[in-house]
Amino acid sequence: MTLLELAGVSVHYGRIQALRDISFTVDEGEVVALIGANGAGKTTTMRTISGLLNCSEGRITFEGQDITKMKAHIRVVHGISQAPEGRGIFPGMTVMENLDMGTFGRKDRSGVPKDLDRVFDLFPRLKEREKQYGGTMSGGEQQMLAIGRALMSNPKLLLLDEPSMGLAPQFIRQIFKIIKEINNQGTTVLVVEQNANQALAGAHRAFVLETGEITHSGTGRQLLEDPSIKEAYLGVG
């Protein structure tokens, strides 16, 4: 079943067109990856899905409902949550306070303790540091916190924007292992990632963005084995 659909979506920054007529779907239960170079439009796509940017053309539907003009905070209530590029945690708040911010707008308050347990199961380090201020944590720990905060809204679709950015290799492997576990627990994931090897290896399907347009699509494995993708994004000539 299709969970998210973008149909002919274009986005402008003033006179500059950042996305050109992009269309793709994310099915319930999938991990879908968007890869591409810097400036390709990956973050713009994520911010448009989450409602932080407006479409100049096209339509976005979620669970069959047109959400194109829906405000960002309402999209969270409907089940779309994002861990943004750069993590965006609140450095002057503790781990617990950051996680509590993720519950904003939840109507099922009785479900919050269960989701907190889930986050601590996925990220035991956050449990160990629940009283620590976010700004004093390492980059990898802050990324765990950003993902954990997004999960506290109990999303149907989790948007992850560059989750491996600036992380040491051991943290990158750990983050992608956890993304797989989140998906196995029933959460659909759309991930934007420059680490194409990791993203494609863990994706059911994937799309390549180049200068605001989708140029390739297929399963994660198909794109991993595509010679043009290998040369452009995987460091294999």
C-alpha cells in the first residue's frame, strides 16, 4: 500500500528552481533512499514532505489524503516525523527534555511511556545520559537523540536527513543497523544520505536526484550494481 506519494512536485527559492517535477512513492513498510550530490535537492525534498517548504507545483498525498497545503505541525500529528540534517537538537535541554519535545501534539499520551522504552531499547546510551545536556554530547550521540526525538511522535513515516553526516565509521554502521531495526519494528523510513553505499545497501528501493530531478530509480541492489551509479556515487570507476 502506498503511504506517501509525490506527484509532479516542483519547488522554488525565489526565481531559482530547486526541484523539477519530481514524482515518487514510498510504500508502507519500506526503507526508501534518496541519494545525490550536494545541491541535488535532497534536503529540499525532505523539507517539502515535512511541510517546512511549499510546493510551487504538484501534489503530496499521505495515506491517500492530500497534504500539499497542510502545515508542518499538523503533518506530525498525522504521522510524518523528521530528524533533520544537522540533527537540530536543543543543546540547552537534557536528553529527556529533548525527547519530551518529540511528543508535542500527541493525543495518545498513554502511549508515550511505551515509545520512550522503545527509544531507550534502540539507544541505550540515551538512557545512560538522560539527564545530560544535548549540547555536551558527541556527534553520534546527538544523532541518536535526533532520531529518538522523532520516534517519540510515534510516526508512520520517519524522515532521516543525512543521518551519517560527520560521524565516525563505527557510529555510521551503528546508525544504519538501528535504521533497519526501526523499519523491522514497523516504521516506514525515507532516508536522504550522501553515504550511498550504506543507503543503497539498506534500502528496498532508491532514487537518485541530480539538479532537482530524479534521474535513476530501482531497488537498492539494482542501483548498487549500476555502473553509472558506481562511478558517480560509490567511488568505483
